[in-house]
Amino acid sequence: IGDSNDFDREVKSVCPFCGVGCQISLKIKDDKVAWVDGIDGPANENRLCVKGRFGFDYIDHAHRLTNPLIRLENAPKGLNVDPANPFTHFREATWDEALDAAANGMAKLRDSVGGEAIAGFGSAKCTNEEAYLFQKLIRQGFGHNNVDHCTRLCHASSVAALMENVGSGAVTATFNEIENADVAIVIGANPTENHPVAATYFKQFAKRGGKLIVMDPRGQALKRHASHMLQFRPGADVSMLNAIMHVIVEEELFDQDYIKNHTENWQAQKEHLADFSPEKMAPICGIDADTLRDVARVFAGAKAGMIFWGMGISQHIHGTDNSRCLISLAFMTGNVGKSGAGLHPLRGQNNVQGASDAGLIPMFLPDYQPVGDDGVRSAFTEVWKSDDFSSQKGLTVVEIIEAIHAGDIRSMYILGENPAMSDPDVDHARAALAKLEHLVVQDIFLTETANYADVVLPASAFAEKTGTVTNTNRQVQMGRPAINPPGDAREDWAITVELAKRLGLNWDYTHPSQVFGEMAINMESLSNITWERLERENVVTYPSLSPTDPGQAIVFGDGFPRADGRGKFTPASIIAPDDVPDEEYPMILTTGRQLEHWHTGSMTRRASVLDAVEPEANCSLHPRTLRKLGVDAGGIVRLTTKRGSITVMARADRAVSEDMVFLPFAYVEAAANILTNSALDPFGKIPEFKFSAVRVEKADQI
Ligand code: SF4
């Protein structure tokens, strides 16, 4: 919005969008972000994508919340408000009034029916310190673990498989390590759109002769750089990956020494794979046997290989099985713990790694320490100077929605999440939000979710706050305030502290650095990482082995953090998607993001450049499918699943197969999640966003 050379001051921070975690310089003019440049962070080396460079004027948008709001008595809840005046059902309140109302509503339920009646959704958009405080408030304040965040909707199944078989939920190598690899698999991910700066490293790798194997039911730009493009059938991941591993076993291409020295359960894995020959799996996964054999030989024959994956792997009812296959493939080829090798789930949001590390999940305290372990809980309650809390795992995102419908959860505190857009079967989720007796929403805009709130607390955008964030590479980075929050808006950590005090908790934090110091007491991952060090160095990768070690890019070369120090093979069988096509719903719906729009669109649709490039809700259909439907490119189609129906503009796109439709989930006017299925992976409890049976018809108008 400004001139790159005309600014009052410059502040170093971290991009707030994706998990790549690009470091940026915010150029400030008249207390506004006027320009953004990439700087030399370890994950971006001066590069930025379109969101990181041009996606910032949402910070000054006229819709920013500047005052606390309280719902007017008997005002209806939900999205059917006057769009010209979205605040029509609220009145402005003082902070004291709003904080009292927010805390009293929760305290009343806690003291009358018990703390289990209140749940919390924190946010991967918040800092590590804010995530830590949020989970602490729910656990200390209400005595249980009903706290979760959007990791449940993105990589929960990957983390479940990694915890089970590797013993750690984070990546084993940074994505930059691809420069030392000979081969790399990118599966179920579209990095040029969703992790664009990481994608530049993948392209450089291919340009210098690395073999890039892209596997995805949808075509994508990275295909142009790939040695192999396997456009397999949606939901057929396990059949394809097991067939590749079958060849590695059959042709004895596996790394015998690595398997013997570093893994367990190999015999069971080997026997299990016998039934998955490429010839048998080809009709199931849609990739011919010769290609499957070739990919197996290329990957197993390389000196060092990396595996990257995204939500095409994780967002299935068999998402944990998909990840188990990838882990097994890395283990059997010895591709963990050495230069140019590793497992890397590409994390989505800027701080989803850090928020998970900080314990914003219902089954783990910070650093993935189980809530059921008495010693772990007592280590935390000692630091917190508080009573013990429940040893039971809490409910996950979709389970909390069901518990509201069942009447078990009656109040929620939602910080920076937008479940009225992001949850599967979203009409069902919206009905749950409407049913809550007391809902507190803390955000920077009156989001779709805030339209169900009783109390709305105005928070800060990233450029207005202090705090650390952790990217997909395990790099903990310092975010710095560059401008003041608008009006009476406050930093999220400070709001949570005020609520905690009103709930009777003994909190006296006055700065996020104190929170970081407390986190480090019980989080081994933060050993040797201090606030002062981050202020000085901007970034430290965990684990860091000494106060001067910048951190380890590659981990687990000398064993895994499991009881026996070995990685585990867990065989995976084929499980069909939950909602398979039939005569009534003959096509497959898959949802995802676009380059320009971030998640539920609350920020990017208010960023003028990004909104100008992608202003309209759209879906992608193959040109031949459009012809069959009698719809021109740019025409309107109706999409209907067992959950609901929307109308949306159709684009012609050869990247999708003829029986598939791709629908971004950023647009409230054609909310993709009205259509999606809430069936869950049993381990990660992640919904199957990537596969629903759908009927597509020509429509006359939106
Ligand atoms: Fe921001 Fe991700 Fe783009 Fe980097 S790649 S500028 S972190 S959105």
C-alpha cells in the first residue's frame, strides 16, 4: 500500500500465513504497514510469496474490531445479520464489563454443573505463549482437557502416526534439506499454492537434477518439474504406497542394515506387503504397475530421499494409515536421520507446530506429554501452583461439536478459530454454536463464528503483538510488534490473562517473555532456547544442543525417542472412504486452499490485492465434465452432498479428473464445509475433508 523506500521505521517479524515461516521486514509509515520485504531467514532466504508480500492491508481494514462487544438481549444468533451492519446484534462495552461478562458466564457453569461444561478452541494463528496460556486456562481453570485447535483439521493423523512410530510429532528434517537429497516424494500436497516459498526449493532441487516424484489425485504446477507424476485415484493412497513398498521388498531394495539397527516389526510389515503387488493394486489406485515399480526403484535406489506430505494424506478416515505407509517407506529405505533424508509433513498455519508443541491439544500437555501420566501432570501443577486436573483425554474439535448437541458442553471460549466456516458438516457445527448458553469469541474481525458469540473480545493482528512462533521446520522465531492495535483492541495473551484472573487463577504475567520462561521449565524441546537469545538471533531450531547451537536440522540419526530407541513399522490395510459415490451422488468432492486465500478467508479476503486476484467463490471441474453438464466455463453449478447444497461459479481445470470437483473453503457465500463429511480417522480424529460423494448439476443463478 506504500512506497518501498518511504517509511518511518522497519521491524523484523515473521509472515502470519503459512507454516513455511518466512522472515519479513515490515516497513512502517504513519503507524501502518506500508511495505513488506523478505529478509534472510533460514526458511526463506529473502523470498516471499504473494500472500507474504501483498497480503497485509487486512490489518487496517474497516471491519477490524476496536471495542469489546456484548450481544443485545434476545438478539438472534447466526449469520443472518444485515451484511451492511454486521454489528446490529451487539452493543459496545467497556473492557471491564466484557471481561466480567465473559468470565462470569463460564464461572457460573463451572461452579454449578462442573468445568466439563466449558470447552476451548485456541488458534494456530496465535503465538506460542498465547497457545500455552490458553491450554493452561482451560486445564487449570476448568479442571479438564477439553481444549483443541485447528491441528485437528489438518495434520492430527500425521502426528498420530509419527508419535506412534517415530516417537515425535515434528519433522525429522527441515524442508531445506532437500538440497542434499537425490530423490523427493511430494504426496497429497500442493506446495506452489500452499507452501509457495518451500516450493521454490523443490523446483531448484529438480533443476539441479534431483528426481521429484509428485503424487496427487489433482494435477498441479509442480508437475512441470517432476520426474514422475502419479495422479492416483482419490482415497487410494494405501494401495499405491503398499504396492511401491511391495516392490522394494520383492526386489530386495530395502536397507537391511538400517532396518536391523534402527527399527522394529519389520517381519510383520514384510509379510503384510506380500498381498499388495503392483499388478493387483494398479486397478485400485489407477497407476499402472510399471510406473509403481519404477518409482519404487528410483526411491529405494537413491542415496538419500525425503518425503513431504500435506492434507491430501492426512484428511481421510485412513489418514493415520496413509502416514504410517510414508513412515514405513522412509524406514525401509533408511531415509531418516541423515543428510538429504527425512519425513516432513508440511505444516499448514504459521504456528500450528508451535501451538501443538505448547499443549493446545486434548491428549497432551506441552511437548506431547500425556495428560494421563500422573508424574507429568504433577510437574505442571507444581509450576502452576495449582490443584491436579483430569487425567482423561479431552474431546477433539468435532467431538466438542457433538458434545454441545448432546448438552454436555454448554459454554465455549474460542480464540482466533472460525469453526462456523472450518468445521466439517458446518451447518451442524453452526447449530451447535447457536445452542451454546455462553460463547466468548476473541478475534480481530467479527468472524462467522463471532456472529454466534455472547461476548466478543477485540484482539491483535500479528504485526501488533510480541511473541514467538514455530514453523514447519521446528524453527522457533521471534515476532515483534510494529504498530499499535486499533482502538481498544488488546494483545491476545493479555486478554487471556485478564480472563484467568476473573476465573480466580493466580496469574501475574506482565509480558510474554515470562510465559516463555515458564514454558521452558517443562518443555525439553526449548532447552537452550531463551527469550533473550531469540531477541538477539531471531530464530533457533529445536532441538538446540547448547546455548550457541543454532539447532539441529536433522534429527534421529542415533535412535528414536521411543522406549526401545527404535522406529516402528505399522502395517496399513486398505480402508474405503466413508462417503463413497453412488447413483445419486456420483462424483467426488475434495476441498482445499488457493494460493491467494488463506483458510476461512477472514484475513485474505480483506487484503485488497489478494481479493482483487481471487474475488469470487469458485470450483474446478474438468472441461469434459462441464461439457457433459452443459455448463460453460464461468457458469454456475449446484453441488449437493448428503449434508447440503451450494451454488458456485465453475472453472474449467484439467488438473481435476472427470469424476472430481475441487472446492476452496475460503468463501462464506459458497461455504465448502456445508458439503463435507464429519466422519473421523479413529486415531487422529481428523475429518475426511478430502473425499465426499457429490452430485454436480447446472444451475441458473447463485
Ligand atoms: Fe508467508 Fe508462507 Fe508465503 Fe512465506 S510462503 S510468504 S510464510 S505465506
